[in-house]
Amino acid sequence: MVLKFAKLHDGFDFDDQIQLRSYFDVISNLDFMRYDLRRAPLLHSTINGMVKAYNDTPNNFGVPSDETINEVIRLVIEQISIDDHNEMI
């Protein structure tokens, strides 16, 4: 949903916590998305999965299918696991 929101509201400042909290009750910051701070690039599967999920999400903030949600969660968990491993090296 955040990807759809970002697309609809181009120029939204996701670093502005006041602005962010005016739209969302719950916020999770996934620091692995900050490309300039990463030790290694995101996996191609993570990027492709998020693009697919974005494209599969209904318009007007519709709720994606459980399959789409579960796949994004799986990809994020996999990416975090790899990132954690890379931090230990």
C-alpha cells in the first residue's frame, strides 16, 4: 500500500514523521530499503517481487491478495536474513 501511496502522492517526504503519521497509524521502517546505506545490493528476487506485488495491488488502496502479501513478507524476511548475515561478515 505504501508503494501505491507514494505513487499517488509524488513528492511525499517519508522522512517527515509528522507528515507520515498524519496518514498512517502504524509505521515500520525497513532500513534495508535505503540503498545508499546498504553494504550489498538488494536481491533481484526482492526487487522483482516488490514490483510484482505493486502491480498486483488493486487501485485506490485496495487490499492485495493474501498470496501477494505472504510473498512480500517471505521476500522481506529472506532479504533481512541475508542482510543480517552480511553484517556479521
